[in-house]
Amino acid sequence: MALWKRYNVAAISKLRSCYVKCMKLFFGYSKYHRVTSMLIELGLPSFDTLIINSRVRLSHQQCQATQNGYINRIFGHICRLSV
């Protein structure tokens, strides 16, 4: 999660744009095709969904990996819900 905090909005925006351009190129869509309809047709997640899912998985792994008993008791139910 800390890795993603180092990037500014412009860098994330460029990465999102690259994701969309690559999907259109790989699957033969024109550059004017609507992104949402393309992703729905292909059954692929949006860039934002990928980022959110990665953050949730990382948080879950960190919760499971902690050896701190207090953290386990306090945040254990939250970690189980975030899966």
C-alpha cells in the first residue's frame, strides 16, 4: 500500500491511460470506442478496480502476517471482512 502512496495523481493518470490504450490496441478497438463498454464486452476490470483490489489484498495479507496479538484482536474482524 505504501508503494502506491508515493505516486502522484499525474503518474497514476498516465498509468490509467496506458492501461486503456493497451486494452484497445490488444483487442482491436478504435481509440474512440467508449472505455466502459469495451471493458464490459471483454469482461475486464477497470484500472481503478485493479488498484482497489490490490490495496485490499495487500491490507489483508498484512493483517494475516502480523504477530501482534493486540492488532489481531482489534483488527481481526476487519481483515476477515475485507476479503
